[in-house]
Amino acid sequence: MTTLVEAGMDHAELERTDTYAIDIDGLRVQFGRSIVVRDLSMHVPHGSIYGLVGPSGAGKSITMRVLATLQKADGGRVRVDSIDLTDNPAVVRRRIGYLPDAAGVYEDLTVREYLDFYGALFQVPVRRRRQSTDELLELVGLAQQRSHPVKTLSRSMKQQLGLARCLVHDPSVLLLDEPAAGMDPQARLELRDILRELARFGKTVLICSHMLSELAEVCTHLGFMRAGELIAEGEIDEIMSAVFPESRLRVQLLDGRDGGAARAVLESIPALGPIEAQNDWELLAWYSGSRQNLPAVLGQLRASGLQVAGFALEQRSLDDIFLLLTAARTEE
């Protein structure tokens, strides 16, 4: 059997395609003279939940459509599970499950018939289709609606059914464009748990969404797009540390008379910047160290006999990161 190396792929390239479930290099998509995706390179690790975020018109959905083999690329290379999308689009389609932003449904079918129909399209054996249909409806919380016509489902339920449809052929990669759109709060919480469970089973999930707060709760990796370009990507903690190398540490004391002593302790720690007193019992300081060293900082305060009522880093949000990244890009 011919190996990848024998086929002309060097060791570095072999390692790279083994690492990423989605590997995009230099993707370009244009409509007429308008370039909507510009030299985009994006790398989604196997088993990750990767959030692709950006303002409207950034090129997120077009990128998803390229991955789903619904939009032709005008340049660059795209691989899904090490399979070149241009050379083998039919093989790629069997590896992916795609949920578009506005997915149509066959409303006169029952919920069970709907999933069985799509299973048949992917040539899933009949016995396996019956078993997987019941399993998927249980997974997305629609087991009680299996005999209901699709047209009787709420918008939230239809979105849940769409997610089940993406899984009928057991794909290794899920492409979800605004999957929580139209879902009620309970369904969104359940979606988060479902995606985590799918990742635990080794599936890779790429989510395109505007809802940054929800992505922060479920994603392991993020990519930020603006004007057709990917301006940053990586693990959430890595991006956070790179964009905000310093965080504000808030220290609250039980006794306001200890403010001076607490200030002295904090000023002796190299990783802490200027100390600012909010009031007699609350201090703020810029912290440039790692989170792993925070218990040692707290330990020094306590070792000095100080009673600490509150001790925490102020959390930056994904909105803060995105606004800073896009603002920096605009200035460039």
C-alpha cells in the first residue's frame, strides 16, 4: 500500500495533516472583482470545538460553504481529514455534517421519517438507520416527537432536528453555522452539552456564530475573521494571554485597617504592577504572571496575617478580545 510519504508528502506535511481535521492554506473566494475571503489559512485540530467569529460580511459563512463543498474556491488548498477537497469532494461530503444558518426541512414528513430519509441518502443500512434514528432523537431531546410531523415542531426543535440530521451518517467533522439561532435558553444549554459529548467521542466541531459569550463556554479554540481575513486563531487561553498579557487582580480584605500591610505585600511581588486602593479594604493591581502562580500570591497575603475576603482576576470577555483585535486591524 502506498504511504503518504511515498506519494510525495514530506514528514512535516504528514505531521500537519495528521494534526488538523480541517487544514486551510491561502483560501481565496471572490465574486466578480470583490474578494470575500482573502488568503485565509486556518487550522482546526482533531477533536476540538473551534469557534469562527466575526462581524457580518467577514466571510465566515462563505468559508463554511467552501468546506461543505457548496462554494468553489478561487485559490488556496483545503483539506478535511487529510483529504483534498478539490480532488475528492464526494469523499469529503461523507466526512462532514453541515448545518447551514437557514436549513430547510420537509415539513410533511414525521421526525423519524425525516432522519430516515437522510440516512438513506447517505446509504446507511436500514437496520443501522433505525437504531441511529432513535439514538439521535434521544441525543437532541426529540425522542417524544419521533412520530410528530416536522411542521408541528417549534423553531427551536427544528434546529435540534437539523443537528440530528447532520449526524445520521456518523461524520467525523461537523460544520455548524449559527446552530443556536432560534433555540430557547434550555435548548442552548443542551446544545452545549451535546457538542462537548461529541468532542469527547473524537468528533471535530467548527461553529460559526456571532454569540461570543456562548462560544466561550463551549469552544476549545477560536478564530477571528474580519473583511475576509483570519486575524487570529488558537486556544482561548493562548489568545487571551497574547491579547491581554496583564490582568487586574482584585483583593478584598475583611479589615480595612490592613490596607497598608496588604499594599506592602503586593508591592513586593515582581509580577504585580502599580497598586491602586479602591477604598480601605479593596486593592487593585495589574498582574502579569501566570494563573498557576496566583495561589502563591494569596499565600503571601495570608502568611502576613491578613484576612482576605476576596481574591480574583477580573475576567476579560471574548467581546473585549474581538473589539481590540478588529480595532488594531482597522488602524493597520
